Amino acid sequence: MPRRLDLSGSWAKLDRAKEHVDRLRREIEEAGAPDPNLIPLRRNFNAEKRAVIYRIDRVIEVREDWPLILGDAIQNFRAALDYLMYQFAIVYLGRVPTVAEAKNIQFPEIRKLKQIPGHRFLQYIRPVDLDQMKLFQPYRRRHRRKKLEFHPLPWLIRMSNIDKHRRLHVIVVAPYQASFTNRPDGYRDCVPLIRTDPATGRRHGVTFHKAPSRPLRANTEILRVFVRPTGPNPDVEVDARLTGWITVGKTGPIIPLLDGFGEYVAAVLNRFQPRR
């Protein structure tokens, strides 16, 4: 009867997943050089609107094969965990599972302890292995500020199912942070257009910020500074900074997410068979 897990296949799948992540990371960095997170802006004076308008100059172009690379990485991460469960079954049964048994073997997502008894995917695992596997399940998350702590497993399973059964993931460039600070010395051939706030009676320069759209697109207006021209080439230099990230849906930056998947899978495998 087999007593030792053979996780060589799991480690190989993890290595393959990391190769895809590194390729995607490299291509994103090359597409956004020198800083893939910084969105370049341009500005010009619009005489009709009497304003200096800031627009997005360009955005990283998402390549057609990035969703494929992403999917390959995700499926290899997922397979590394499923291979582990298959090894548990071999040790538990003392033989290779049958085709019918194999249909009920995959790494589970346990959100509540009461799901464990009779769980479809926990039929062929020793109690000692189950106790260790529970350490990596999302039911152990804590509530912080009325929200559950992030756990990589539910995201990995969800993204794997979408890629495997439904469609390619849509990768976009989404806004992250934006800041605009007026500079007293930033006005050239113009002065701020001053208006009085009827509610407070205060006088101030007029600017108009637009929340960056999602996804970010070139030529989108994000800032308008109203001015009164005093020379031939009105211009306003504002300390403007807009950053974005490559993301899928609302997952946040895709590369840190994938790195987190890799760290999680490695931690699970190391728990059962540390890599030499």
C-alpha cells in the first residue's frame, strides 16, 4: 500500500504556472516602459471652453494572447492542488483510483466546517491529511472591518472555472489612483478664472475633475482648469498623476494576484512534502 505522496507532478505544474506569470509580467512591463503603472497625460488650451484640458495620452495596449497566458497560469495553479488530492486518494485507497472515483477527486473549497462531513471531494483522504489541509481553507478567515479577509483559494477556483468552462478572462487597464495639485507658478499666459461660491461667499479658481473611466482609454478627459487668457499661449501646469493597473474585473492588479496564487499553492505543497 502506498504510504508516501508523490508531489512531483504538483511541483511541476506550479513551476509551469510561474513561467506563465513571469512571461505575463515581463510583457506588461515592456508594454508600459518605463513605468507600467503610470498613465501619461497631455494637455492643451481649449479657447471655446476657456480651459486647459488634461487628457489621457496613451494606455497600455492589452495584447490578444494575454488572456491565454493568464488562463494557462491559472489552470496550472489549480492542477497543482488537484494533483495533490489525487495523491491523497492513492495513499488512502492503496491503489490508483478508478475512473468513477477520480470524478470525485479535486481540491475543495470549504467555507464552513459543517461542509466537511460527507463532502464529495473528501471521500478519499486520511484524517491526518485532512487536518493539515484544513489549515489552508477559507473558513479560517477572520472578519475585519465587517469584511472577510482575502483568501486566494475562492478566487483561484472561480477564475479557473470561468476560463475552463465559459470564456477567456477580459483583461483591462483600470484606474488606481489619481491626484491633481495646482501650482501657484503653473499659470502661463493666463490667470485662474475666479468665481464666487454663492453658498460661502468665497472666491476661488475653478477646476473640474472627472473620475477616470473603467477601463482607461486614450483621449479621455480627466481634468479641466478654467482660465482667463492674458497671452497668446495659455497653459496651466498642474502636478497631475494618474496610475492604473492591469486587472480582470474587480480583482485588483493581476500580477500580484497571480503571485499570491503561487505563494498559496507552494505553501500547501510544502506542508505535505517540502521541496528539496
